Amino acid sequence: MKLLLVDDESFVRERIRLQINWQEIGIDQLEVCDDGERALNVIRVFKPDILVTDIRMPGLDGIKLAEEYLYHNPEAKVIFISGYSDVPYLRSAIRLRAVSYVEKPIDIAELTADIRTAAEEITNRYQVSLDREELRAKSLFARQTSIAKSLINEENHPEAVQALKEYFKEKSFCLFAAGITQLFPSDRGGLGSPEELFSALMPAFGNAGIGMCFFQDENRLVFHILCTDETQKKTAVLAPLFEQITDYLAQRQVICCHVIGRFVRDASQLYRSYQSAMQSLLRYYYREPGCLILSQEEKPRSLDLNEIPLSAYSHALQKENSEMIVSMLNNLAAQLKMNDGTLPSDVHRFYYSIIMRMYREAEKENILLFDLPMDEYRMLDRLRSCRFLDELHQYTLGVIRDYYEKVNNHYTDNPVVNKIIGYIQQNYANPELSIGLISEHMHLSSSYLAHLFRNVTGCTLGDYLTRIRIDKAQEIMESGEYRVKDVARMVGYRNGNYFSYAFKKQKGFAPSGRAEDLK
């Protein structure tokens, strides 16, 4: 808060300036003048909230200074100081609504209390003004939200259209469209309040001459766009506005995509525009985050995935490298993007069928395709969590890469040893797994099994089992989701301390986690 002190007597000015704790009473900027004329120039630049002035000064006295000051700053506060307690000056002080009239010699405590009172009154008035503005903004937002909701309901249209006209009473619109912003919040962020979004976006639309109202419906924002000009419906005009929405949400760790329904000539038809936006909404799945989709008159094309033989993919999986199946999947993704009317649920199921065929092929070779148990429902849920086709496609290509890497690294020249390796990779999490259990499964003696395995691989069965378990443990711990003792159990160790010893011996460092987790 700003205060200007004016007095022609230097010792009075200095005493007041030095003996009052300005910060304590809410004054963070202080200016001092020695006469009224100079004070007027300071007032024009400094614009103080409080004026403390001597009444009798050479040239421009305190009464005239205060009159000029209050003429330009009617909400400001004035405190008079004077050595003359005559009636005319006192009357002038009352007429100018002075906070107080302090007589000389000045009582610093009294003056400090008067300044504190003036500062508190200004602060309270400012807060009331803020509260009123906030209440007005909330009322405005609630009104536009109510209108936006009603406009998508055909039955409520007459009342909603009238309310819309009253809300935008200063503008005349010729085109209307409903739009939907699909939201994908992350665990690290959130949308924030709709009021904040409204306040942030309204200026952008207003500067473009476009009316806008919206409401939030779970993970969607429903917009209504009102154009005053035919050219405003063009992508070149709308795209920058929706880019601002995308940027605003990205700062809050929220990914989004936008769909705008067909433009209509009358606000009473906005519910139809909304319906067309809903019909086109899933097309975002075949685009990129932040995309803006305009609804088309014609129905989007779709790809009948039931007509694509899965046997061709099974055949490709049996080849010695991934070249064929990767090429097939890339072609499929390209076709889907050109046929963006295909239901994403159908795409999920198709990719799921390919991955499960890969899983079955891996089982035949005793290869553990996934490090953690993956049942059919978990896999389908994992694919459904992919928000865009590219995300699903890249995940599937990653599974394919892992599959062929494990296939190519899995084989030795000895089929018996291959079966032993496959059995270990499938059962390493069993704490009972041992040479005896493996030999029983293979119907071979323990001594022959151990000798054969070492001759072919160059390491003992025990060392190989330990390496598999520790490698798997390291992969699991990288997720950061499990405690060390839990990881130990997941890879076949009953004793956390022994697991820690084995891990450090093989990797050269201790497993991450708290020491108490090993107890």
C-alpha cells in the first residue's frame, strides 16, 4: 500500500518517517514531500492510497492539495496534521471525509493508529470489491453453464435459445456449432476448476469475435461455438483457439482431443450439431493428441476386421524374423487411419487376437513372453488403456520385438537343453524349483541332466536359474511398485536376506529398497 507524507517542516517529516514502523501497519511504499505543489506532481505518478498532509503550508495548502487529490482518487484516504485547531480547517477536514485531524505536536502513537485504520479500511474495501467480482464471475459462469447444458437437449431448446440471446445480447450470430473436448487426465495432474478454464479461454474466443459457452461432463468438455462471420468456421480460425485449450490442459498434465459438430444456421439446431459431434468423437482414436476434427456430412468409412483372416498373422509369426508380421501390422494401421469410422473396441479385439496367438506360439517353445503372469482379461484391459491407435500399435510392436528376441536367444543346438531352458523360464518363480524337480519333469537322471546342461551352455543349472531369477527381479524392481521382500518372493526366494546376497553377488550392487523390507 502507498502513502504520501507532505509537510513543510523537515524535523516533522523526519520524525514521522523514522518513528513509524510502516511495514507493520501495512505500508510498503512511502514518499515524502516538503510542499503542496511538488506533492501534486508526485501524486500524479505515485498514486498514493493514503495522503498524510500538513494543512498550513506555503503556496498550495493541505486543504487544496487534498481536494485535488480526492478529485482524482475519490476512494483514497486523507489524514490532516496541523498546529492550528481553528474551526474553518476542522470544517474543511470533515467536508473532505478525512480519516482524522491530528494536532501538533504530533503524538506518533495516535498518528500510527490513524494510518493503520485508513490502511485497514482500504484493504477491506479492496477485498469486498474482489469478493463481488468473484461472485459476479461465478454467477456468469453458472449462467453460461446452464445455457450450454440446455442447448444439447432438444426439449429445452426454446428456453435455452432465448437465454443464449440474452447472454450474448450485444452480438448477432449467423453460424452455430457444438463441440466436444475429450479429456485424458494423468495421475500427476488434474483439470482444475471449470471456472478457471472459462476465465482463461473466454478472452481468446472474444478476441476472435466468436462467442463460446461450455460445461464439463465427466471427462469431456462440451462447447458451443457462435460465429458472427461465415469465415470463422474455417479450421484456420478455430485451430489456434483449440490449441490454446490444448496448451492450457497440457500444463495440467491433461491430454485432450477436440471434435466440432456440423455448423447450423440457427441456435435451435445446436442439439443436432452436438449429435454429429458425438457420432464423430471416436475418430480422435486414429489421430494424435491435441487434434481438431470437424464432423463431415458423409458417414465415416469403417474397416470390417472380421474379413481379415487371422491365419495369415499366425503364419507370419512362425517365420524366423519379425519382418513379415511388422509389415502386415503397419499396413493394417495405415488402413485403419483411412477408415476412422471403425470402432476402437473392434481394433482392440483384433490386436488382442494377434498378441494371444503370439502368446500361444511362445508357449509351444517354452518361452515366457511376459515377465509377470498375463491372463486374457489383463491383456485386453492393457490394450483398452491405449488412448490412440498409434499407442496400441507401438505397444504391440514392442511385444513382437520381445517375442523374436526371446525366440532367437532361446535356442541351443540341443533340443533337450532347449526344453530345460523353457521349463526354467516358465517356473523360475516356484521356490521348490530344483535340479531334482527339473530332472523329474524331463524324465532324466539329475547327474545326466546337470552334465548335459553344463556341456551345452557352459554354466551349471543352479547358476542359470539364479541368473534368470535375478534378471527378472531387476526388471520388476525398475517399476518401483514393489518392495524388495515382495520381489524376492515373486522370483522364487523365500528369504529376503539370501535374495539380497545373491542379487549383489551377481549384479555388483544391492537391490534397491529399505533395509527393513528384507526382514
